[in-house]
Amino acid sequence: MRISIIGCGWLGLPLGAQLAKKGHEVFGSTTSEDKLTKLKEAGISPVLFKLSPMPGGKNFNSLFQTDLLFVNIPPGRKKNPPEFYEEQIKYLTYLINQHRIPRVIFISSTSFYPGINGPVTTDTPYDFEKGSGKAVVQGEKQIAKVNAELVILRCGGLMGGGRIPGKWFAGKPVSGADTPVNYIHRDDIIRLVEELITQDSWEQRLMNVVNPAHPTRKEVHEAMAEKYGFEKPLWQPPAIITHKIVESSLENFDFKYPSPLDY
């Protein structure tokens, strides 16, 4: 199968390398000429492509001559306003429709959901007043306009590949000790995408990609401190901070890491 990946960064690059190993013809985009060689070494045909928000690059139409497009363009947290991300996805949707790509996997985020201090599901509506990410919501609205079979993966807190829960809080004061986490390991996202690619059709078009286990921040961060040898966070009040408990769509999934405590 020919697969294109828009955004070969922390997730897209190892995903592309894994798919190439499985025999797929993989094309991948990067915004930096310095990374073209790195993609090629991973077995990915590299393409310089950027949405600013209009598309630009070199020979990027090759990305859109594909059987399946994997889109992993997270919204910029500080540099650009939410409207910029919305425009990026709008242009991308136009290119997908123009090239009549049959299947699209779109990486989104559980920041779609409001902080209601309780469970949320794929049916929970966004609420900007309670913390839903405007860029994420608007991006999903745009990608939903593709004339393709589409699955949206709302991923929880991304861990693995050097991202260790609690490490950035080592020895620092932090609140929320008893707050439940919504994490997912990068290796499990890759396993899920591999599984989706093999399916003739997608029964679920919207999935919460989080681990079904929701231990507390203190449990996870202190377990990681013990495992990886860094200082534990210095917990301070309040023990519970604004949060949500994301109901996982992966109850029957074969996780590599059954719980965030295993990361």
C-alpha cells in the first residue's frame, strides 16, 4: 500500500519507519530541508511540505497521490492563533479532495473535551468556556469536510520516545497529586494505526486514543521517578485540579503498555 504521512516528527517518523519495514511504500513530509536525509534513512520518501497556512514546498503533490493519508499536524500552542490551524486544515482538506484520496487518518487531541471534573466520551460536546481547545475543535470541523473515509483519533497525553511522565516536574512544586491521567504511549498509537490500515473499513470513525487505566498523577509520576532515577515532584495543594476522565475507545485493544504505570 502507498501511505503518505503529513508531519514526520515525534510520532510520524517512527510510524513511517515501521510501515516501511512492513513493506508499505511510504512518503513523508517535513518542513525542514535538514530532515530530508533523516526521513530517507528511515525508509521514507521525503517531501518538503509546509502549510503557512497555504501549501508550499517542493514537488509536494506526490504526497497526495496515495492510498491512505496520515495527518499529524498539531496546532501551535503559542506561535499562531487557533484560526491559523483552522486555515491549515482547510487548505489540506482541499488538497485531499482535489486528489481524491480514498482514506484519511487524522490525529486530533482530547483537548477537544471540556474540563468537567468527570467522565467524557466521544459524544461529549466541546465547551470553550470550560477549556476545550479551539484550534482542535476547528481543525476537526475542517477535516470532516473531506470526501474520503475518515477516522479521527483523539489522543491523550503523548508519552514514550523520551517523554517520561513526571520528569519535567522532577524536584519542582506541582499540584494535582490525586488527579487522574489520560495518557497514551507512542508505541500503542503506532500499533493502532497498523491495525487500522489492515481493516477493509472502519467501524469507528471517531476514537478516544487513551489508555483505559487512569491512575493518579502522583502514582504515575512517582513510579516513573523510581524507574528512571529522577527526583519526585514536590506535591502541593490542591490535590485535585480541573480535569476530565476520557473514556477510551480501545477497551479490546492489545496494548503494549496496559497501564501508564508501565511506561
